[in-house]
Amino acid sequence: MHNDIERIVVTEEQIRDKVKSAAAWLDEKFAHTEKPLLAISVLKGSVMFFCDIVRAMTIPVQLDFMTVSSYGSSSQSSGIPKIVMDLAASVKDRDVLLVEDIVDSGHTLVTMSELIKGRGAKSFTVVSLFDKPSRRQVPVSADYSCFEVGDEFIVGYGLDYAQQYRNLPYIGILKREIYENK
């Protein structure tokens, strides 16, 4: 698995530091929220980041999960996000935090924003581990991004290619021959 990585672009330590910074930002932003913050993980890519960030937060948090897919087993987004698994909790009159692995084309984030706001959320905040503005197809961004990356295909710490590499403790660039020959 490690042999499939061209190079490491973000180390475990860099991830840890950014998670702490993002959690502190969220603690400050939502310090006076009446109800516990509803934190939503977009499965499966954000799960590592999500778990680490909510553990680092000190404010009351309720957890929920959604599965939204626009990649399948491809390295290119289809541009049409599909909700595979919906929330269990209601977002009505709640401060909602969406934790994303990466904001790439922006289509998933637009879909999620419209969905959550349309269901009556009091506020909607997005924290992403990565921002990839070079691939943006719609004008959208996270409220807080830990890292900006170029147009490389990155994997690790939850990010995958064909459901592999999620368990890498770092972020690496996947060698082109791995995904171009499929």
C-alpha cells in the first residue's frame, strides 16, 4: 500500500496540529450555542478527521452521519452528488457543522448546503480537511479549511481510491499508474 504513494504531502503531525486549530476555532465560534452543536460527518472520507476534531472540541456536540457519493470507484467526480444514507437527527433550528474531507468540484458542498438549510437549520458551518480550488466547478468554499492542495490525487487519513488507502495515517499523492490504468 505504501509503495503506491508517490510522496507524502501532509504528515501525521501536521494533521494533528491542524485538527487542534480547527477544534479551537469551532469551540470559540459555538461557545454560546443553546443546544449542542450538531456535527455531521460525510462518510466515508471525513470519518478520521471527524472523529479527531469532535474529540478535540470542548463544547457539547451531537454526532450524526450521512453518506454522499459522487465518485464511486473513479478518480473523477461525476458532478452529481447522490445521498446514499441520510441523517437520523433533525437539523431544524440547530447550529449544524458539516465536516468534509475535501472540497473539490464543490457540487457535494452545494448539495449539502441546500439540503441542510432547506430543512431549517439555524446556521450551517463547513470545516474541511482539504480545499482543492483548482478543481472548483461551482463558487463555494468551506468556512474553515485545514490545508489547500493542488490537482494531485491524494489518499490517506480517510481519503480513498476505490475504497483503499483510507487507513494511511498521512496524506500522500497516489501514483498515477494506480488510477489511470483502471
